Amino acid sequence: MQRNRRDQKGSTSRTAERRQERERQRRRQRLLVVAIAIIVLAVFFVFALILANQPSEAPIPEAALTRYEGISTSRTTEGYPRLGDPDAPVQVSEYSSFGCPGCKLFHDEAIDAIVERVRSGNMAFIYVPLWQRSGAAVANTQGAARAAVCAAEQNAFWTLHDAFFEWQSVYGNQAFTNSRIITGIEAIGLDRGEYDACIGSGRPEEVLNRAQQQASALINFVGTPTIAINGVVPVDSEGNPYTATSDILAAIDNAIATAARRQQPESTAEGTPEATEEADEETTPEATTADDEEAIPEATEAIAVDDEEATPEATESAD
């Protein structure tokens, strides 16, 4: 009996030891897996960091270098980039994002026509920068929008604006990596110190938040891109906002023509009195004086000569 008990105790002890050993092996395996995962993540992080710091291609479209020559550029009081005369009678605002495919399409179809109208002095074009907060849009559109705001501070927004839309179609989700943006802003000649100071400040976020609030409050805002003319989104006969580029350009032309008609009566009112005064001062008095002083006396003298020369001869003949 005692021997059996001793055997049972020994068997129980060996079983407990085996369990402990298996538990120690499982712990070692878990630690090994965790260590491997940490190493993999560290390698991936280092690799990503190296890639992020490598210069990326950032081509600037040739058209962007000359498209805006001779046109005044400025910023609105909200900090939005503006192209053209701030006092132009027609102010066209585009609520847009650099990662939005529809915004790129509108840019490609309309930018030259818009620039042509801006050059005429009849309108100004304002870019209201937004960015995608969700969905499968191009990555880092917030970074692109922030960079654009800081480029506007150095009066270089519009060239970068064209480049960003070009990159969207060329590089897809890698269009707005930090390295590409940095290469781009250096390519267009921005002062890097001023740019970094702007990015590190809160100014870009202030502009972007203001733009988002303004877009949310805009009647008939339907997402990006949305066009507003003098603060009003143009709509069709059924109240639907225009989305086709041709319809938007037609609405802009209509606004320009309406502004021109409103200015026309003022020009007529200013011109008519001047024309009347010139006619009164230059034509009527001089013509009257000339008739009184030159024409009438000559006719009188001619009659007198006839009286002196013709009348005596007629008298003598009669005698």
C-alpha cells in the first residue's frame, strides 16, 4: 500500500513537472513571436522612414509656369487664394479638393476658359481649399491642402494648384506624400524657411476649418467641386446645381453680361451731359456769331453796292 502511494505521488509529481515544462515552452514561444513581430515592425518603420525621406518625383506642368503670367494674385480675407482683380464685378469661388477626381476633371476642362475670363477683368476666381475626411480618396489630401495654403502666402499657389491635379492622375494614392510635396514646393522656388514656419503654425488649419464651415453653410453645396458665383450656387430650372463644365461656364458668362448691363446706364448718364455741353459750348455760339458777324454784314454791303451802282444808271437811262 505504501509503495503504491509512493508510486502515485511520483507519477503526480512527474505530471506536474511536465505541465510546467509545457507552460514554460508556450511562454517562450509567445515571447519569441512577440520579439519577431517587434523586429519586423521596426524594420518596416525604418524602411518607410527611409522612403519618406527620399526625394520623390514632383514634375511641374509646363502650362502651369506660363498660364497665369500677367494676372494679379492675392488672398481673400479668409486666406483663400484669389486670381484676378479683387474688385471685379463677378467673383467665382470653387470649393474643391486636390484628391477629388471630379475636381481634377473640372480643372482640366475649365481652367483655360476661366483664366481667359479673368484676364478680361470681368471676374476673379477664388479657390476654397477642402480635403477628404473619409472614404477611399487619395491619401494625404489634408497635407496637400495645408501646403497649398502656405504656398499662397508666398504668392505661388496657382502653379502648385496645377501640379497637384497633375500628380493625382500620375501617382494615385502616392500623389501627396510629404517627400513629393517638399520636392514640389522647392521646384517652384518657395522659401523653405517661410514654408516650414507656415506649416508649423496653426494658420493652415484655421483656413481649412473656415473653408469647411463655409462650405457646410453654403446653400446647394453638393460636395466637391461646387461653384458659387457671387456667393450663389447656380442651379437649373429644377433647382439642381450645375455640374457640367459647359453649364457652369455659361452661368459665369451670364453673370458677366448682367454685370456689364448694370454698369452701362451709369456710363450713358455720365456721357450725355458732357456731349450736350460740348455741343452747346462749341457749336451753337460759334455758329451764331459767325452768321451774325460775317455772313449778314457781307450781304448788307452787297445790297448797298447794288443801290449805289445800279440805281443811278437806271435813272439816267430813264431820263
